[in-house]
Amino acid sequence: MKLDETEEMRDFRMTARTWLDTHVPEERPPAEGAASREFATAWLGALHEGGWAGLAWPEDYGGKGLSPETLLIWYEEYVRARAPSTLDCTFVALNHAGPTLIACGSDAQKAFHLPRILDGRAIWCQGFSEPGSGSDLASLKTTGRVEGDHLVVNGQKIWSSFADIAQYQELLIRTEPGSKRHKGLSWVICDMSLPGITVRPIKNMAGVSHFAEVFYDDVRIPLTEVVGGLHNGWATAMTTLGFERRTAAMALQLELSVKIEELIEMAGAAPRSAVSETLCDLRAEAAAIRAMTYRTVLREPETPFDGSLVRLAFAELAQRIHRAAADILGPEALTDGPWTHDYLESYSETIAGGTAEIQRNIIGERILGLPREARA
């Protein structure tokens, strides 16, 4: 599948290419901490100043309201230019929180938060998963007791990316006493500077602290920070996850084709048939992911679960690509280089955003119509 580009779209492509070629930073982003936040927000600030931030957001909220076809062109040029990964500390704000607020937030919430997200003033993290409530998100136990005009929050979240440097968190909690599963939850904007919040970074196998666990001890959050209605958090959360699984990772999916070409160049002209066959297979799979991305983004009418197909295929292919890189590098893969870092990071791909097993269940039950998996 390929885009049938109009003259206007071709002009947009060349404009985007020219801007990216003259503005993409040459240095690799810092891996973690305050330095990574400064780099990411500076890059987002440059995008915003150049008119390239919030391209898919409606114009009424500061975005450009680009069509899906034009957005694909932007991301094709973005990855071609080797621009900084979109999976940095601005990811949740731009791809989760912002779109969720646009769809479900109050006028006051939109007016305050959306401009700060677009120009990089506000970093967000996600507070969904808990120990024992990751894939089975509906079993979460962190509570928010209604007390006057506040929620008093107690509990724990885990795997909250960039929580140590974020100002806000999209927080999913149980607010209706005695409720179970999907009922009685609320999606809340949590100011990470509130008293009672403790953040403990978690170092991953790549040696960096992207993740954190967050503890809440009688944290008082105003009821005005509830998004989408009190006790209606599951519907709001599904809106958030819909963005995550459908379009949020578009650049990452398209980037796989670029990574394959880098691997082919790195492998060189040595006559290693096994490596050559692997690279040919991976190139074909990356092209298939690209076609699936096009289909998911451009398909009309939208289908709610196609994102799981792309998410699963992308996650497993990303791991295979980085394993191939380790094989090609040989002993050099044991050094602290970018491919080694990305290889170790790739192990999280089949866990983050819903595990591979969860994605297969969604595909089997919601797309193929197979019987539901037995619940314990």
C-alpha cells in the first residue's frame, strides 16, 4: 500500500524535508534524567516554533489538523532525517494526555494544559499499571476517596515512564467504594508536586531509569481534575489507549524500515548468506509493518482494534531487528553503543502498551470472533 500523493502533498513533503534537514540535532539525546528532559523540551520547542508541533491536533486547540495522509508524510520525512525518537519524555503528553483532554476534558482543563503540552512546558507521565494490575488493568486497587471537593488518593503505581521528571500524570484510580473491575474508576490529572507523592526511579536492563514506581499517601486532588466524569474513568482510559495503540507510535513503526537500511549498510558486502537472508526477511517484514500502518491510519471507517495488529507486529519485529544487529556487531555488541542500548530497550516492546499476550487476546476475541479466554 502506498500514498497517492497530490501536488499539495508533494509540496508539503519537500517543505518538511527542508526544515528537518536544517534543524534536526546532530547529537544523540541524553538517556535519562533532567538532561533528557531539557533536550526533549528544547526539540519540541523548536518544532513548535517552526509550526510542526501537534500536527494531528485540531486547529482550535493549537494544532494543524493535518489529514492522516499528510501526517504519514511528515513521519516518513521525520524518520528519514533521523530526527530524535518520538518516544521521549514528551510522548505521553502529546500522544496520550493531550488527545484525551481534547476528546474528554473540560474547557478549563483544555485551556490550561493544551498550550503547555504543545510548546514543551509540561511533561506528563502515565499512572495506570500497578503491581498485579498491569495487563489486567481493570483490577487496579489505588483508591481515591471523595472528601468534600477533593479526592484523597492512596496506593501505588509502577512502570510510570519519566515520572521522576514529569509535572503531571494521567492517573487511573478507583473512586467508587465497593466497585469492581471496569466500574467505579476515574481518570484524573495528578499534579506530581502534590504532598504525599513519592517517586522511586527503576533502572532497566539497558542501565537507564526511564521507569518509576509512584506511591500516594493521602494525596489530595481537586475534583475539578477529573477528566470525563467521576466513576467514568474506564471509558476515558479506553480513549487514551485507543490513541496509544492506533497512531501514537506511527513514527516508531515507520522507523523500522530506516533501521533495516542502516543494518544492511553496517553488514557490508561480506558474503554471509545467513545474515543476508535474515536482512532480506526483516526488510520485507518492515515493509509489511509500513503497509499495516498505512492501512490502520487511512482505513475508513476506523475499526477499533486494528491498532493491536500493528502494535503486536511492530513489537516483535523491533526485537528481531535488534537481535540481528547484535549478531552483526558480534563482540562489539558488548560495548556501550547505541545499538546495544536499543537492543536491551527492545525487550520492553512486548510488554509496554499491553503485553503481546493481551494483544493476541484482543485480536482473537475482538477481530477474529474467537471464544474469550477463560478468566481465573
